[in-house]
Amino acid sequence: MIPTLVVLGLLLALLAILVVAGNMLVNIGGQQVGIMERRYFGRGLPEGRVVALRGEVGFQAGVLAPGLHVLIPFLYRVQKTPMIVIGEEEVGLLESIDGLPLDPGRIFARRVTGHDSFQDGEAFIRNGGQKGPQTDILPPGQYRINTYLFRVRIESALIVTANNIGIVTSRDGVAMEPGRLLARHVDGHKSFQDGEAFVAAGGQRGPQIELILPGRYRLNPDMFAVEIRPATVVQANQVGLITAKDGAPLPAGELVAVNVEGHNDFQDASSFLSNGGQRGPQYDLLKPGTYYINPLMFDVKLDQVAVVQRGEVAVLVSNVGKEPDQIPEEQRLAPATERYVVPSGYRGIQAEVAGPGVYYLNRWAYIAYIIPTTNLTVDWADETPIADSGITPGEQRVQLFNPLLVISRDGFEMKVSVKVIMRVRPDQAPLMVAKIGSVQNLIDHVIHPMIDSSFRNQASSTEAMAFMQDRAIEQEKAEDRAREELEKYHVECVRVLISQIILPKELMDIQTRRVIAAQQQAMFVEQQKAEQERIGTENTRAQADQQINLVTAQIGVQVAEQTRQKTIIEAEGRARAVELEGDAEGKKILAIGRATAEAYQDQVAAVGQMNLAGIEVTKSIATAGLKITPDVLVGGGGSDGSGNIFSAFIAQLLSEHRNGAAPGG
């Protein structure tokens, strides 16, 4: 029987063996990394080193891969850490705790090979890896990295979205040349994703002339700081005016840089500089679109396109081109034109105007003066609604002044509303600009003073009422002067119109009373004429009313005359009978006289004395061919019926007269 103490000793020995065996076997999981520390029996670390190589005491540069490992108990101590996992949209940045010192002037360690993406720390140290932040990065994946030797920081990858750009500033590289604003371009760094290639190619420290365009990039954000900014977008109806912040200086006297080729709408700043691009405002411009331009190199100012409407022209003043003194003699304009109106290609006012349309105009290189070519109206009048302003179609009012206040020769203040209509012909527009600069200058410095002076002078030489009465003459005078003056500025005067003349109220009251008095006098004259005509009318009417009595009186006169004639005839007959008594002729005459007298007596007895007189008068009228009675006569008879006999007898006589028969025939 085995003694109890022996069994106990065997158990203790077995336990000790198990403990020692347990310390000798180390299992590293599939997603783990074993970091070893050698505690005893080895070389000491060289001066300045903090991580041990194989055979040296301290934390080892190498790591244990996943699996079962046998280690000498109590000689090594193992610390398990998870693997480094870099996601698809991430990058791993490393800083080495140990290694050689950095090269003078360098901020990031240079690249060394053979360390299997920093998974072989011992190879990193042996191959001359440097202490400090590393240039290289870890792309997406899983890594067994000794986190005691390398500090690893995971950052998001750089994503530049559409319509954006990345502006890069390098924290490492050689110094820029004096006077340079941006670091020069170098090749081979793959949009700054290869920091070592950037440094090896001579990349410079500071803001970079190159940009990062839209896309996904895995670069070292500790080495390259990237600022995301929007791309340059020129909208429709806009232009982009460019100012270069770097380049050769502008020549003396030049306002705009010369255009250079090959810069791809200023998106290749390096080519711009290498091709001789100049600092300052650029001649070339950007049309509507999206541009990836480095704002550290170029400043972009958005401006509206130049729009020339119908009824307008644009006169261009060029700030670029040859000097006017260099114009060949055969290209010079007529001597009568203004000096600074020049042909295309020369600095100055361009002789050729731009008609209606849309123009992508560089306002630094060309100044555009929009000149209306339709009728322009300048008013000196009280403000009125547009509908009542008197502006006709095809005419526009460019300015409104207060009515003119002028003093007449007799000391009255008058308010005069005037309208000046003018026109600038397209071919004369450059000459007008050369002479006065703009339509507004023409109005302010020529037309307004001229009209004001003209009407003051005209008013002071005439009386107020005469000025108003001679309005057409005064208007013509003002128009003649305006036409003469505007011709000096190559502007056509269409019309000068006096819209209204307002005299003082007291003067108008006097004039009103004078006009009313004159009208009343004229009215009285007309009334007098009317009364005279009325008197004549009444006289005629009275005569007409007494026509019957007048005819009766006339007939009575004729009856008396006939009676007198009868008496004379009878007397002559008797006297002749006495003289010729016994003579047959005497007897005949006496017989005729008696027969005539008897006939009269018989007629008087038959129709009455008044009716007989009417018959005689009617015979005389009928014999003379006069018509004083209507074709149908209606008469009212007296009690004795003589009126009807008289009327019937007159009608018979008239009928016989019309038919050519002799009375009584």
C-alpha cells in the first residue's frame, strides 16, 4: 500500500507539471494577435530603443500568429489583442513607437519595405523603419499589428462628392520657392494617395496647386489636409470673370492679362503658370457650366451676360488691344469723327456697335454702353400716370424734371411744361459716346441746362400773355436751338413740344374777364342784328296782313283813274262832236264815247263798282304775265254774292290768258 505522503507528493508533482505545461502552451485565436514580453535571460535593449528584437529582453517587435504556441514558462508573458480591421470606407494611420529618427526637415517617416504592411514589426525595425508618423497608410482589410510598436488610428476615407473639390495642403515636403503662392505640381502621387511618391518627386510643403476632383480617395489625412469646397458653377445668363492670384506680373499700363492657351478653362493652374499666365484680371472668361477651379489660385466673380434689347445698340469701349496711335492710315476713320473711335483690335471706343442679342462679355476687357436708338423723351412736367403721360408707342421717357419756372418781361412767373424728343442713330452712337459718354450725361449736362436757359431767355423778352399767345413761335425757337445744339453731340432732335403754359391766377382772371366781356359784346351785336331782322320780319308780316286792303286801295285808285278817263273822253267826244257837227266822223267819235260810257255804267250796274275795279286790275296783271293768285282760288262771298262773281270772273280771265285768248274773247 502506497503511503499517503507519497501519493500526495505525486499529486503535487503532477500539478506542478500541469502548471508548467499550462504556462508553456499559448493559444492565439483566429482574430487575435499575441504580443510577447521577454522577461529574463536575454540581451538588454540598445540605447534609445523601446521595443526588443529577438533575443532581447523587453516587449518583442514580433507577434504571435493565431494558433497554439509553446513558450518557456516564466520567460515570456503574452498579451492578446484583437486584430486591426479597416473597413471599406476607412484608412488606417500609423505612428511607430520605435525606429530610427526622422530625416532632417521631415515630418513623416520615409517608406521602408518588407514589413508586410507593418505586420512584421521586427522587419520594420531591422530595415530601417523610422520613429514617428508613417507616410504609408493601411487600406481596408484585417491586420495583425503589434499595437505596442505601432499606434493605429482609423479614419474615414476621403469622399469628394459631385460639384465639389478638395483643396489640399501638404504638411510635409520641401519648402516653396520665394514669391510662390502655391506649391508646384509634381507627378506620380496618385491624387495625393501616395505620400512617399509625393515627397520623393519633390512635392512642396503648403497649399497645393492641384485639386482633388470628385471621387473616393485613401490618403493620409495627417500628411495632407483636405478642405472640401463647392465647385465653380456658372448659371445660364451668367459669365465668370477670373482674377489670377499668382503668375507673372502685368505689364505697365495693362488692365487685363493676355490670354494663354492650355489651361482648360483655368482648371489646370499648373499649365496656366507654365504657359506664361499673368497675375490679375484675365481676358478669358467662363461661360455657363461647372468648373473645378482652385480658389486658392483663381478668384471667380459671377456677372450677368450683356443683353441688348430691340431698339438698342451696345457701344463697346475696349481696354485691350493696340494703342490708337498705331492705327494704319488706311484704317483710320474719317477726320470728322471723334478721335477715340477706333476699328476692331485697337484700344478705345469701337466703331462697330453690337446689335440686339445676348453677349458673353468680359466687363473688365470691354465696357458696354447701352444706347437706345428709339425716340427718347425728356419731360419737364408734373408727374402723371403712365397711361396719361403722352408717350407714344416706340418712344420711352428717360427722365422727368419739374416744370420750368420762368419770368416774363412784365414780371409774371410762368410754369412751362416742355417735352424734348430725341433719337440716337446706331451709326452715330459711338460718336455720341466719345463726345459726352452716355445718354444720361447728355441729359444732365446738355439738354436740361439748354432747355432751361432757352425758355428763360425767351420768356424774359416777351410779355406773359404774348408768350402764351405765341406758343407755336416760342416752341419753334426752342426746337431750332435744341436741334443745333444736339447736332454737336451726334444726336437727332425730333421735336420740342410745349405741353402746357400756366400763367399766374390774377393774370388769368383778368384775361378771363376780358374774354367774357368780348364775348358779351359780340353777343349784344348778334342780338341787335337779330332784333333788326325781327323788325323786318314783322314789317313784312304786317304788310302781308294788309295786302287785301292795299289791293283794294290800289283798285280804288285805278277806278278813280278810269272814271277820270271816262269823263275826259266824254268831254272830248262832245267837244269833237260840236266841232264836227254834221260830219260823220264826229258822229262816230261821239257814238264811241257814249258807247264806252254806257258800257262802264252797265258793268258797274252788273258787278258793282269794286268788283269792276278788281276786274280791270286783274286784266292788267294778266296782260303783263304776273302771277299773284293761286291756281285754285277759294273765296268767301258777301251777302250780295258779288264776291263769288268776282272770283269766278278772275279765274276765267287767268284761264283765258294762259290759253292765249284775248280778254272777253
